[in-house]
Amino acid sequence: MENNGIFSVKRQNVLQEKCNFAAQKRIRMKTSHNCLLCLGSNVDAEVHLKRAEKTLDRMFPNIRWGKSVCTPPEGNGGKGPDYLNRIARFETELTEKEVERIVKNVEKENGRRPDDKQSGFVPLDIDLLQYGPQVLRPLDFGKEYVRKALQAFSEDHGQ
């Protein structure tokens, strides 16, 4: 009987350790990631940015938006009309790939096609600039439209 009691205590300890490990794993899996998006449009820009905002508000309820800023086109020889750009920041438990999939779907819903940048007419472009501590598009932070949009966001949110 005594051995049975010791065995039961040891078994309970092992089971408790397994439960603790599983709980810690669930906590790690539910880590929240701070994300930074830059949105831009130069075709019916106000309409496309508003549609994207409504969709992303539903997908990420804690999303915060910066004001839109008007910027000239960069790259592609400056082809096309000026852009409206804005920054959005939110936290999510989704993976980077899931967030990317969502923003690419929002682009498609707004008429985005693969050859739009070459033509200089972009209904909607959404870039995931940062996911958690990882800067995904470091060169974009040097672009004028991103700097202006970040400045507008900072002015609105004190960051």
C-alpha cells in the first residue's frame, strides 16, 4: 500500500508537470504581436482606404489609424497620380502569414491586380511593415510616404 501511495504521488507530480507544460505552451501560442501596416491608394483613394478601414476594423478590433497623407508616387519613374497613405497599428494573436493573407485579400477585394504598380495606378496597396519586433520591410522606413504617414500617426497617437 505504501508503495502505491508513493507511486500515486509521483504519478500526480508527473501529470501536474505535464499540465503545467501544456498551459505554458498555450500561453506562448497566444502571444500578442504588435503589427504595423502602411496603406496606400492612388485610384479613388478615399473610397478604397475607407473600405479597407472598415474591413480591417472588423478583423482587428483594436486597430488604431493615422491620418491620411498625400504623397507623390515613388519608384516606377514617378508614374501615376499622387497617393493617399496612412498607417495602422494593431495587436493580434494571428501568425504573420495569417495577417499577410488577410491584407492581401483586402487588396484583392478593392480591385488590386499584380500589374498595378507597373501601370502606376494602384487601387489599394497594404504592406505589413512590422510584425512583433521583426521589421519586415526595413527599406520602406526610408521612403518619404512611410515617414510622412508615420509622422501623422505619431501626431494622432503621441508615439
